[in-house]
Amino acid sequence: MEDLACIHLREWTEVKKPKEHVCAECVKTGSRWVHLRTCQTCGVTLCCDSSPNKHATKHAHESGHPVAISAQKGERWAWCYVDEQMLEY
């Protein structure tokens, strides 16, 4: 991990990949999503902030789970919701 990364990104050691490429919450409500993020604490995949419901950010704030990765194919970056930092890996 980069020396400048926050504590949450420095302590993150295992990449939890998405099990499905759908937003679990949008599926429940029949909503749509733009891009997906996967929580690196619990593994749930939810929609990004460009999506109408912003489920990934809501999950991070409500659960306290700090790090999510992009679930988009070909993208390799993580985001810390607490410290608002990105890390390419």
C-alpha cells in the first residue's frame, strides 16, 4: 500500500471481489444503478454515488465499513469513505 494512504487503506489486506454484478439494494426496490462498489468489510456490492440511490455510500456511513473497491471490470482502485482517499492497487 502507498505510504500516503490513510490507516484504513494501509490496514486493508484482502480484496473481496463482487459475488454478483448487481446492487443488492436496487434489486430489492427495482431501482437502477450506474456503477458498482464492493464493501471490503462485509463483501456486499452496492451502487455508486452517480446512481440515484447511492447505496454504497449509505452503507459505509451506516455500518462504519470504511473501504470499498470498484466492482467495475478493469478498474483496480479502493476508496476510503472515512478519509476520502483513493488507492490504486
